[in-house]
Amino acid sequence: MTRDLRKIFKKIDKSKYPKTVIRWSFSAFIFTPIFIIGNKLWGFMAAYFLVYFYKIFIVRSFLNKFTIILMFCIFAVWFVILVYLLIYGRILAWDKLGYKNNEKNILNFQLRQKNIFFWAIFLSIAEVLVMYFYLTLVGFE
């Protein structure tokens, strides 16, 4: 069991990467699905869907003591995954997208991360506006 977790959450040698890649990735922590899709980290996307599938369907259908305890355990594991993405998200994206350590690739990587952050902010604002207009049209109940 411990070896499996070490494979998933391996410690990464940061000395092999450029300075811009070593930074923490707050967009991975705050805007997780957009960061995951933008950087093609599909394993984390599967975990994200499993957590939210459980949250939406299972908990609302079968709310009892066992599902509450299981929900707590699943969200604790998800929080550990989020912290891992916060610390190593940019490095994982660099490796997954196949960038090399040269000036052109560093600039392309920075542009990609800025675009992902822009789309995350844009979609978050759009979501808030849609919720606001929906609630004003339907009314608060």
C-alpha cells in the first residue's frame, strides 16, 4: 500500500526544471478542473470526477452515517491531491506536455499557464453572473 502511494505521490527533483516551473500553482488549487484539462492531466481528472460523482449522486441519494464518514475520507484524500497539485502542478504539466529546458519552451509554457488562468477567471465570472441572473429571475425561495 505504501509503495503504491509513493508511486503516485513521488517526490520530484526540482533541480532539473526552470525557475518558472518550480513555482507553486495556485490555479491548480483554486481552479482545479480547468487546470487539469488545460494541462492534460487526465489521471487527476478521473479522480476529480469520482469525487464529484460521489458528492452529487451517492450522498444525495443515500445519506446515512456510513456515507458521511466515507464522504469525509474521500474529501480528505482529495485535499491531499489538491495540495500535491499546488506544490507540483506546474512540474507535472511541464512533464506531461513534453517541454524541454530552452527559452522557447519556457515562454510557451508561461503563455499556456497564463491562458489557463485567464480562462479560469473568465469562466468563474461567467458562472457567478449566470447564477446571479438565474436567482434574480427565479427569485429566492
